[in-house]
Amino acid sequence: MSSKKSTKTSGLTLEEEKEAIKKTLKNVIYKDPDDCIVFKIAKAIYKQEFSIQGKEVTKVDLDQILEESIIFALRLFFIAYIEGNEPFKSILEENTIYKSFISLRHCLYAKVLRKEEGYSKLITIFDTFDKGNIGLLNFPVSSGGLFSKEKLKANKTRW
């Protein structure tokens, strides 16, 4: 099927769909400061570490918060991508421990249904991708360093 032809589901050409997806992702990830993932994460960090504690914030602090927010968002997107796409999807679905206790879907499902904070579960997921073998879980390290705590300059314990 040529990329010029329209798809069955949307009536858009493949190229138009690609452009629409790119535009949507750009908006969701970083374009609109009031309604994007990166800035929402950054605002939460600022509020927790500076606003509530009454600390003075510097330009360096703001730059580090923004950089760490981008890393956090990229980690989430990476995990969501591999959990939903082959060959990783079938590997992860075969691993009962990952599927039942560590997966991003499990983390978010619990948060939504029980109104729990999923933050500590996210940290477990990040550690699993960073270190590989955790407890009974034999998981391949495949992040290329994205999940390393060394990526976080200001506060290596934050995530």
C-alpha cells in the first residue's frame, strides 16, 4: 500500500498520520508548558524540592530539574514502547514476575484503581532496566544507560 493512499481507519494518508502523531507527541512532551509531561514533572520536582521547603532556586537548579524531567519522560516512553512492541513484548509477557509486579501497565493499573502512588513502583521498574537481575527476575539490560542513576546530576536518589 502506497503512503499516498488513505488508511482504512482514519481516512488520512500514512504521511499525514505520521505528521499528526509527531505533532501530538511534540505537544504532549514539551511544547505547551501548561499541559505537557516534561513541564508537569518539572513543576512537581520544583514544588517538592524548592517551593514547599522554601529553598532559593537558581538557573542551574532549574536547568537540572528540566534535564531530569526529560530523562524521566524518556524512561517512561521507552518502557511503554518495549512493553507494547515485539520482540520485547512477548519476552516480558512470558516473565510472570515482570508482568505481575513490575510492568508499567501493572504500576499504572494499581495507581488508577486503588488511587495509590505508583512512584516507588516506577523506581523499581527503572532499577530493573538499569541493573538487570533483581531478585528472582532475570531481565536483560537493554537501556543503553538511559536508566542509570549517573544520568541524574543533582539528586541521584530522586529516581
